[in-house]
Amino acid sequence: MDVSCFKAYDLRMSNTEPVVCLNVESRGDISLMEAKTEELLTEMKRLNSSKD
């Protein structure tokens, strides 16, 4: 997996709904974008479950 294609991600709370917005970008590598999205979602779930 070539991580040099990984561009950025943005994680923020919605201003209008009780949700978190996640935006993941890459430079034309869809599989990398999907992998990074899964990695970030997994970490978010882990952090959320540690609060309980």
C-alpha cells in the first residue's frame, strides 16, 4: 500500500445533527481511501467503547 497517495482526513461534529462527519481523501487510490476510512472508523469505535 503506497501511503504517499494518502491526502488527508477531516473529522468533526455536525453543527445541525448529533453525528460525527468523517471525510477521507486520497490522490486517486480508492483502495487506500477505503483502507484509511476503515482504520479511522475502527479507532473511533475503540475510543468510544473505552468510555464505557
